[in-house]
Amino acid sequence: MKKVSVIIPVFNEKNTILQILEKVENANFAGLEKEIILTDDFSFDGTRDILEKLKNKYKILFHEKNKGKGAAIRTAVKEAKGDFIVIQDADLEYLPEDYDKLLPILINDEADVVYGSRFINPDNNKNFILKNKIANIFLTSLTNILFGCKITDMETCYKAFKKDILQSVTIKSNRFDFEPEITAKILKKKVRLKEVPVSYNGRGHSEGKKINWKDGICAVWTLIKYRFID
């Protein structure tokens, strides 16, 4: 039986971590065996204490200092044993119920990478914070211009990969610039990428969202940089 590795980078998510784990456990994995790998990126809000109690149930990796989302994903990817890898944020912006939209495309070999797009699901229009939506549209448009593609949501958390594709890419980004870097590099590889609509419920900084305008500037630079190097 083939297996999927669900990778969850975690930083200060004590209010949502148990809920998201429950949702992942109850998700439809399209007949695949699953493993759940969490990387705690040196949380200090009590998340770490919660995860310590779950070490016998899940594969949990602990950073000894805060390194960023990209570094947390990189740590987990090294430990992944699945044939496929799905990235899952530890908050409740994305719902694991959508796995059954992403995974069958990989299982049936219709694509090598699947992005869950928030923008091709019209039900999400009311769930975006306006400034975040504008930033996402701009970054996706820049991606399409630089790489000659037609994707709708470069910054989506929901990215699913055949493991050999993801592990063939050397990721250098430590923070939220993981998203533009991995997108740039897989587009340059000319792999088969498909998008499917997923649900989304955006949260603001007061609710724990960590990405900010500086990360947006970094994303622009990352896209331009990896268009021409590496």
C-alpha cells in the first residue's frame, strides 16, 4: 500500500494544534496509508508541551531555536517515508477534508505536483482579508509573468508532491519564502502541475497569522532570484 506523509510545521499554535490533528486523522486519504510528521519550530506559547505528550502517537521533531516555516518543512521532508507529501499548516485556514481532491491526482499519475487553489473556489471570496488577497494575486501574477505559466495561487499552503519530486529540489529558504522558492524551482523543472479548488478561511494577525509585508517583499525577491539562478 502506498503512503502519504502529512507534514505540519508548527509555531505557537496551542489553540488549534489539537483541532487540526483531529481533522487530519479524520480526513479521507483516498485509500493511502498515512504518517503525520510535525516540526515544532521552538514554540513558546505552550504548543511544545502539548506536542511532548503526543510523541508516542506522531513523529514529532523539535527545533532548538526558531528557524522559520521553510526550515521546519525541510526538517520534516528528510524524515518522510511516504510516496506522496502534503503540507498542512497548523492553524485552521485550510481544511484536511480537501485531501481527497489533491491526492487522487497524484495516485492516478495525472500530475507530479498539485496545488490547492483558494482563488478558483468562489465560496472563498468572503473569507479573505482584502490586503492579503491583493498581495496573493500580485505575487501569483508575478510568478506567471516570470515563468510563463498560468497558475492561480502560488502562495497556497496546500501543496502536494510526489516525494521524489520534492526531494529532488534543494530548498534554501527558511521562512515564508519557501512558497515562492519551491514554486519557482518546480516550474523550472517543467513538472506536471495541476490546481484544484480548496476551502479557505483566512485569519488576521490578531488571530495568530504570522506572515507580514516584509515577507511579501521577500517573496518578490525570491521569485526574481530563482528565475535566473539555481
